[in-house]
Amino acid sequence: MTKYSIVCGLFLLIGLIASIEVYAQQPKRVIQLSGVTMDTATGPVPFVNVYVPAAGRGVRTNEVGFFSMPVLAGDSVVIS
């Protein structure tokens, strides 16, 4: 191998590592999740728990089944 090919390979490796590091530092997007819990037979379902396990937080729907909470894009939501 020549000195030139070793230097080119080294720069390529550094560039790949730097791009992975930059990608990992991008913050997740926060979105507002809102909705109404409904039953097809009876309509709105009040006092239902809406929970994000990864964040360890959640909300309870009000008397007409409405909820609103901030979540990160890609979060899983459990409704019970």
C-alpha cells in the first residue's frame, strides 16, 4: 500500500466517524398529542389513562374523554 492510499483511508474513516457523531446528537422532535377516547357504542369514554412508558409519565382523559400531552416523535403510547 502506498502512503497516499493510507492517508485517504484514514480521512475516509475520520469522516465516517464524524458523521455518525453528528447524527447521534440531533434532538428528538417534541409534538403535542391530543385526542378523544371513544367507544363506538357509547361515544366518549371519560377518565382513561394515556401513558408513555419510556418517559414514565402520562395523563388521564377528562369527563368527555379529551387528553393532550407532549411526546417525543417515535414514542410508544399506552392507553388503558
